[in-house]
Amino acid sequence: MNKQQPLLQINNLSLAYGAKEILKAVHLTVCPGEILGIVGSSGGGKSTLLKTLTGLLPANAVITGGEILWQGRSLLSGDRLNSSGLLGRKLSMIFQDPMTSLNPVRTVEEQIAEVIQHHKKLDKKASLAEARKMLETVGIPGERGEEYPHQFSGGMKQRGMIAIALACSPELLIADEPTTALDVTIQAQVLELMKKLKQEYQTSLI
């Protein structure tokens, strides 16, 4: 049994969209280095739960009960999550659809570099160099960072999203069905890559 202090704890969490209850009395714990899988039917609230952890909820979403703790510290301010100091740096997310998650009018390396520049406070040149290294880490030649998302295949787009998520070595990586839009062969490659990088970066994974 893992005796470490949990990285993330959710206790008795409930959430509603307006008058409709979406999450009811959710409990989960993630310890450092742990992988946690959340399984449920379509529409069961899995993505809503993950978006709750990042604060990426619509305006009509209200947390109606419970608590969210990061290393024992509450992240809730009233009925909203206050994760501004964590998101992108300690906690990062890979979204469900790589086809629509990247900005089509900016190069892939610029989008990775933006995260690095913001959180690591590096200048633009150093951030772009780091971005190319991250692309190579996920199996994409660094020079292809000058290309735009439409020049990448679906699998490469998702690798680019993983590079963005891992750019600042987060302690917790949240993946919302990251292989949904990919064919079976590419799904297996992306999952194997995530497993490898999880070990390399010593990150926890939901």
C-alpha cells in the first residue's frame, strides 16, 4: 500500500449544470507516480470530472459539495476551482480530440514554446529550442515544429498535444480519452508513448 501523501484527493464531490446534477459524491485519490483509470458509460460525467480538476468548466457549472485537495491544500474557492498556480506547471491535460485542440494558424513549435515561455520564464529563442526538444521526446523530428497542425497526421497531432502537456514536467497528467479520434494502430502507439513518458518524467496519470 502506498503510504505517500496523496498528490490529489477528491472527497464527496458533487457538481451540477444549472439544475441538473452531473457528478454526485465522487471520491478518488491519486498518489505520486500512480496511474488511475476512470471507466464509465458515455455521458456518465468522466470528461466533466476531468475538466473540474482543471477549472475548464462552462459558466453554468457549479460545484455543489465536497472538496478537491492538492497535496493536502484545498483548491476550491467557493463553488469554483482555483488552480491558476498549478495548471500547465504542476497539472496538465491532454484533450480528447487532437484535430481541434491545436491552433490552426500557429506552428506546432510556437504552441509548445508558449507554454514553456509562460511557466519557465524563458525568452522566445530558448523556448523554441525547448519546444523542438519536446517534439523529439515524443518521436517527431524537431525541424517539423515549423509546420502547422494541418501538415501533421492525427497521430502526430496527438503527440504534439502530449509534448505541450509535458513541456513543464507536470506532477499530474490528465488524459481525457486521448486516443478516441485515432485508428487502432496509432492508438496503441500513443498509449505506449504515454506509458514510456510517464515513467521517464515520474508523473502521475489519470
